[in-house]
Amino acid sequence: MLFFRMLLLSIAAAVTPVGAHPNHQLDLTYTTPGVAWSPDALPLGNGYFGTLVLGGVAEDRLRLTDPALRDRDGVLQPLGDLVIRTGHDPQAARTFLRRLDLQTASVEISYRDGRIRHRREYFSSYPDRVTVGRLRAIRKKSLHLSIAWSDPRAGSDRTAHVAYLADKRRLVVTGGLGPGGSRFRSEIEFRLKGGEISGDGDGVEILGADEVTLLLSVEDPTGKETSFLDRLEHDDAIALYQRHLPSYQEPFHSMYLTLEGGAKTQFATPKRRQLYGEKPEEDPGFEELVFQYGRYLLLASSREASPTSAHARGIWWYPPSVEHEFLNNGPEDRHPGLVGLVHGGAAPSQLPVRAAEAKGGFTLPDLGPWRDSGNAATDGVVRLLESAQEGQGNAAYAQLRVLLQNQVGDDLLVVDDNLAVNMALVRGMTDLFAHETPDGVLRWETSLPEAWPDGSVVGLRTPSYELAYVWQGGRFLEGYLTRLDDGECLLMSQVPLVLDQPGSETVRQLEPDQSGLVRFPMAGEETWRLRAVEEE
């Protein structure tokens, strides 16, 4: 109870959390090097371009995807791979760790090579439009790296030219996708503390460095615009990170979900997924993690200034799916329902995307294109969404559990890397906590599944409200409600409610009518506390 009270007091004080999650650890961890793009790559994104990080010992690979880079048929293509070779022996490495931290939107690779601990960190910055790598070791002059550009789709219709600019310590990659396709330009800058660097059209060699910072950008293909890297010539990795962190954490931490009952965070993600498959009731924190991962993927894919919308695979390029054509990020008009499902009903506190706050944008789109896809994961999330919208909490949760037990891999992405399902899961789960019907009735806590008897949510938003509340024993306990504009509040409630404002003498007791509705007027931007009437 003390945790719940403290949480609600923080809401009343209108404090936006910026630090760690108040209850459960939110990261994906692995103790083996990455081998294949699927399922080992960890996604980073700044809303402008995506970066898949395939972290290992002998090498790291960073795959860049520009959502605007498409062939003559409008199909998304990868920009290219940056290959960072270390010369380290994977068999000799000790205490290896790969980790994606959802609270900082950063990837870490660390291990011990002999007596030297190596650590490489990557993040994608929205304000500076770059992906940043910081490569370090505990012993000075111990970084010896060979870094080269690789084209994963090299062919007769695709050209790429790599040049090294010695004065800027920068690789410049230019090329195109043949007749009718897009052109591209990427720049990679190397900033050293100690050591020496040399380069040519094939890449660079770094010897004896204490620390190396990489800056990767996607530039104007014509070369007429000022390079993003030129604008950052006076900023080191720490300064870039200090700008990145609040720009990410402000929207990400605007919404918290806590499902009481335990979280097996002591296990690496593959083991944790396995244990959840066997006994899901022992790790509701896993469901919480997948929920926040979906929010992370959409936030990484689409921000306010993003040039394009998120697609079936976000803004990342995985090898094409032979079985499911709609996963290949073709033109939007091929599968309008897919994009609509991700973006429909999104609010900044839930799914930060380029979607209008208009009330009409919160309804579910046509689910037909998903239901007809022939994919078990997409069919499952459609059923989850429909059950959640209908207020059938237990049925929706049953679909969620089946999806997480059977359709999620060790990377916590659904089969075939269908990232849109991960994003849509957020929409379905959110509708269980709070859903506003087309006629303006707010349903909260009335659709919670029995599998979630205790928990709390902060930062939920519907077309007319923003709310936070705690439930216990499957029933509403206490919460705060803000109406976004003037009007009558229509709330579904299982119990009588007490309405007040902390510090005010105004207290009202509200009894649900025969249909379970509680009605009262409320001014826009006004916040009231709601408490369940305690049974005598």
C-alpha cells in the first residue's frame, strides 16, 4: 500500500518521472554473442533512420536503414552495414553481455578479453539525428580496430562508393538503387582519444586508441545540405548522450505500468521467456516488459518530426520474408489497415507517433487486412484488440498469453520480425486499463483480467481524459482523473466513488446508476482524485 500511496502523491504533484522505472527492470539481456540478424540484432532508432546492432566479440555490425530509401517498386531497402572488427577471439572471451536498456534507449556490449574489459555502447539521438557508438577498454592504448562498410544488397542495380576524408576522419558512402530508385548518402566519423587512424576507400584502421567515438548519419543524398556531423564538431559522446536521454525519457516515462506479482529479472531474456512459457503466472513483469518494448519500438520508429510512418517492421530492414509479403515494408497503400492499426488511437503518452490528437483518431481501423494475412501472430493480436474493445478482459488476456508463449522469440519480437504486432499489443493492453467508447463513456478497471489482481498505471490517455490509478484485488482503489476539455464525465464503476481534490474541502460521493454509470461535470484541464468507498 505504501508504494501505491507514494505513486499517487507523485501524480498529484504533477511530477514527470525521468529516472528509473519505479518497480521492474526494463531491459533485454543476452549472455552470448549475436550471430544472425534475426533473432540477435537489437534495434535502435531516432525516428529518422534505424540501426540494428549485431553485437559480438570478434566484430559488431551496425545495419542502417533509411525509411526513404526505396527501389523502383517502392520497397524499403537497407542503406548498408558498418562492420567493426576487434581481432578478439570469441572462444577466449569471458563474462559476455549484450543488453538493450529500454529506459535509456541504448545498447551495451561488454566482455573480458584476457585481462582487459571491453565495453561498447550505442544509442540513436533524435535531437541530433545520429547514431553514436562509444568504444572503450579499461586499459589505455588497447583498442585496435578495423572498420569497413559492407553492402548487404550489392548487385547490378545497386551502386555504392566509399571514400575516406582524412582531414575529417570520416567515411562518406554514396550510391543509388538503379533506375527509378532512391539515392543515398551516409557519413561515419571517427573521434579518437589517443592512438592512430588511417583510411582508404575500403575503411579505416585504428591502432592503440584509449577510446573511440563513432558518429553515423544519414545525409541529404545530393550533398547540398550541411552535414549533420559538421554541426556536431564540438560535441563529444557525453554531450550527445546528455541531449539524447531527456528527449527519449520524457515521452517514454510519461506512461508507467506496474503489474504486481513478481518479475524474473535475474534471468537473461531467453531463459526468462522460456520460464514464462512454462509458468506465466509467476512473471507478470514479463508482460509488462513486452508492453514497454512495444512502446519503445514505436517511439524509435516514429517521432514528431519523422519523415515517414512506422511500417510492419518499424524502420528497420530484416531479410525479406518469403511467406509473408506484407512484412517487407512495401508502399503504404498495399496494406493500409496495417499502418492504421499501429497508428490508430495513439496518444503521446502511450504510443508517441505522428498522429493527430483528434477524437476520431482513437477508433480501431479496419482489421480485415490483418485477419486475412494468414499469420498466427497478426490473427492473435486482432482477437486481443477486439476483445479489449468489447471489455472482455479475460478473453483479451488469454490471447495475450498465447501470443507471448508461442509467437515471441528470444528477441521478444513476434515471429517473422513482425514489429507491428509488438506495437499493436500496446494498444490492446492499454484498452484493458482504460477505454473511451464512441459515446464518451470512460471504462477503466472494469475490463481488467483476473490474472492481474493488483497493479497501477500512470499516464493513460483517451480522447477526453488522462488518468492514473491503482487497483487491488481486481478492484479500483484510488486514482487521479484529468478532463482535457469542459464536459460531463461518464465513468463506468463497479463501486461507489468519493471525488475530491487534495487540499480542498469539496468532497462528493458518487453512486453508480443502474447501468453502472457515474456522472458529474468537470472543467477542462482540471484534476480530481477518485477513491473507492471503503466497505464497512
